[in-house]
Amino acid sequence: MADLGRYSRQTVFPGIGEVGQRKLLDSRVAVIGVGALGTVIAQNLARAGVGFLRLCDRDFVEGHNLQRQVLFDEADAEAGAPKAVAAQAHLAQINSGVQVEPVVADVTAENVYDLIADVDLVLDGTDNFDTRYVLNDACVKWGKPWVYSGVVASYGMTMTIRPGQSACLRCVYPEPQGAGGDTCETAGVLNGAVGVVASLASTEALKLLVGAGTVNPGLIYVDVWNNTFDQFPIARRPGCPTCDKGEYTFLEERLDQTATLCGRDAVQVRPAGAARLDLAALGGRLGHLGEVRVTPYLVRLLVDRYELTIFPDARAIIKGTSDPAVARGLYAKYIGM
């Protein structure tokens, strides 16, 4: 039986109360992306007593993450720990009563159902629209509420999506966002902007899970540097391919298997249809090529001026280039395609 005294400052709040707190303890949430937004969201929900958190992330901790990704420390960066695993370890020290399941994987059309089928709510902590479109299709198709969030520079936005009730992401962004906008590499990102947007998103999660409060009916936009806060009502768009026509394009199409990572001199390569890797065997095979490190979660190879981090699902993050063609060539050379 959970100790409700731990949550006394929530149970005295009329919007939650003891009944709402028990709902939170019984709730299941998936946080997709455990970087800047995802770490703040996950920490807020764990401290609030959400009973089960599934943390999904494809990446590992680096030093530049520590400016804004609140669940990581210098030891995590030194070890190059997978973000989902490092976050799980820190959350266990914050609230041992919350079950946290780390998933080190790229969220795709192939695995998204398994990741969200048994949760009550999905929260977006990603840094790319490819994954968000997959989440939008999946959540609308299977009736899962989800909260979209994004931050760059000093500004960010969040939108709560309730299938069948609210607009969906494609009502706002009908087609994938093209190149040319701000990114975290070109414009930077302030940790205060991350904290504000993630706090709005995690509070939306509490409202949805307890079934109380005024849920965000549109899109909230905040700029912490210029002290602006705006709310835009968003109506369902007639003819929306996803929530009006029921066309789930991003669950059916194969997305680009190679992606340049935001703010990094790095490219992710994800071969289609690749089998899971035996990391120990791979590490042994690569050992004569350069400096190799093997953990239960990854193999890291330093060769020439490149760093290849390979995961059990056959994904690799190749650091030292932003050219997808170069990255795929290195993958083929050292891992095989």
C-alpha cells in the first residue's frame, strides 16, 4: 500500500485530492524521448506518484546534455550511459515506489504499438517531427491521449491531443516540417524554456490522469526570454488525413532510415529489417580496429576520427560526420549492411 503522506501537498490540492492521488498511483505513462523535455517530464511525474513510467530513448548521455537534461550527471556522461537507463537509475533514487521501465530504442512505426498499447497516456519528449508524426498516427488510431511539446532557443510550445475530441498534430502541421527553421544547434536552447514547457506538459498529464481541471484546448506558446505567453485555440481541421479521414500514413510508410541528429556532429543509421546484435561478439570482432568498449547496452568503437555507438537493435550513432552518406558508408564498413 502506498504511503499517501508522501503526496500530502498534492492530496490537499482540491484538483487532485486523495481520490486523484490513487488514480495517479494506478496510472501508466510512456515518455517518448528522455532528453531535455523528457527528463523534466519524467521527474515531475515520478515525484507526483504516477505508478508506472516507460522511458523510451535511442541516445546516450554526453557532456553537453547536462546543461538542461536534469536526470543526468557527469558520471553518466563519462560512462556514455543510455539515457533511458541512466534516467531510470536516478528516478529510483527519487521515488522507489514508481515502476520505471527503460527502453533503449528508436521509436518507429514497427515498435510504437508495443510501446504505447498498455499505457493510459503518452508524452512527447522527442526532438524530431518524424517520431511525432508516428506518435500522432498511433495515438489517434488506438485512442491514446498524448501531449506534444517542443523547445528551441528561448521558446517552446505544447498541445494536448485527445483522439476524437481535439485537433491532432496534423491539424496544425498537415505535412512534415521542411528544413530552414531554428534547431538546437543553430539557435541553442535555454534550460528555463525547457523547464516551463515540460512543467506545462506534465501538469496536463496530471489533469488527464485524474480526470479533472481545464485541459489545454489548443496550443500554448511561451518565450521565456521575451516574457510572452500565448494560447491559440485549435479546432479539428475538416479533411485532416489522420483524425478526420483515418489515414495513418506514418504507420504505413517507411521513414528515412538515416537521420542527422539535432545539435550533434552525428548521424543515426537504422538498417531496415536488421536482426538484433550480439554485442559481445560484435565487440570481439571490432577489437583489432580501434578502441572498443562493450556494455550490456552498447558497443562503442573509436576509429580514425569517428566514434560509432552501436545498440542491440542494430542502430548506430556515428559521431564525427553530419553527412548521411558518410555515416552509412562507415556502418557498412565496420558493422555490415
